[in-house]
Amino acid sequence: MWTIQWLGKRHQQPRPLKEILDSISREKKIMTDEQMFKQIQVLNMIFGGEVKVLGEE
């Protein structure tokens, strides 16, 4: 019975994987340099990174 359901009409079948992946890739968010820097700072704090400033010891 499952095979009959799977091979049924086109609208009953799931969307093709390529179509799903294409729709996801179109929704990419573009970050500005400042947004990316803030995100890196957050990740640095989460993972316990060390902040180093050039010219300071």
C-alpha cells in the first residue's frame, strides 16, 4: 500500500530535494562587515576566546 501512495499523483509526492535546497540557498542573509565583526565577538566570548589588541601586551 505504501508503494501505491508513493507512486500516486504528482501533487501527492514530496518536493524534489534539489528544489528544496535551491529554495534554501536563495534565502541567504548577507551580513555587513560590522554585523560580522559583532557575530565573531559573540562567538569568541561563547567559546572562551582571548581578545588581543595590536600594540598592547
